[in-house]
Amino acid sequence: MSEASQNVGERVTAAPDLRALFLGFLEIALSGFGGVLPWARRVMVEKRGWVTGDEFADLLSLCQFLPGPNIVNMSVAVGARFRGWKGAFVSFAGLMMAPVAIILCLGALYSSYGRIDQVQAVIRGISATASGLLVATGIKMVVAPRVRSLLLGFGVMAFLAVALLRIPLLPVLLVLAPASILAARWSYLRRDT
């Protein structure tokens, strides 16, 4: 990787090879056990420069809309973008290999020691940390230059509808997703004129 590609927020000049994709997603998986989204952004945008912050936000939006875990969808999308189906496969394998092995070991340990008070306290602490990392990533994405107040309004409306008004997610998505796409398109066309 060139020196220029290591600058924060810059894209690499050459697409990562299969080994780099595998190791990058393995790093994400090992860094963020229990919630890898903050680490995924850090590795893909800030450390390796595979995508810009705006591209990461766009990709995450797409991956959230697709069925399945967001980060799994993202590993497949990023891998396929740079190296086709082989890239998608090695990115997915890098993301899943270590967590599967770790969770099998932890599951065996938890079945033996999970009722101990100190173990329960550790689990509560890990949960609080993961929540804080997710909030921090959300804040980084909201302050990205590309997020506009009009589009941010859709995120606020979705939060209010689901979290406060307790409207089921599917109807909220069916209404707000097309509306936000139209608003983004309108905003884009307006900017170009």
C-alpha cells in the first residue's frame, strides 16, 4: 500500500488483492467482537482507505436494506467490488472464520461458568461498551459532509416512528425508504443545476 493511500479518508490507488481483503476483514472481525460496525468503518475508511466516508455511508445504507447482517453484506459487497466473486468469498471468510471459532469456544465456557456473578458482570460491561461504539459510529456518520439536513430528517423520522411511536419497522421502511430516495434524487438534481 502506498503512503498516499494510508492518509485518512483517501482511497487506495489500486484495488486490494484477495489476501488484503481476507486480512482486512479478519482484522475487523477480531477487533470488534460483538459489534464490528465501528471497526469496519475504521479499517475500510481510515486505515486502509478502500472507500471514502461517503461511500461507506452509502454502502451501509444498501447493506441495511438487504436481508442479513449488515457487516456480512458489506464484506460481500466490498469483496465483489474489488475482486468479483472470489473477493466476495474471501472477504466473507475473513469476516466469519475467527468469530465462528471464538463463539464455539465461548459457548462451551459459558455453559459451564455462565451463572457466576463475575461472568455476568463482565457480559454487562461488554454490552455497554458495544453500545457506546455503535453510538460513536452513528455520530461520525451524521457529521459526514454528505449528510444534509433534509436527508437527516428521514433518519429522525424513522427513529421517532420506531422507537417512540412503536410503529413496526416494515411499514416505516415502506414509507420512508422511497420518500428518502426521491428526496436524495431531488437534492442531487437540484445541486447539479
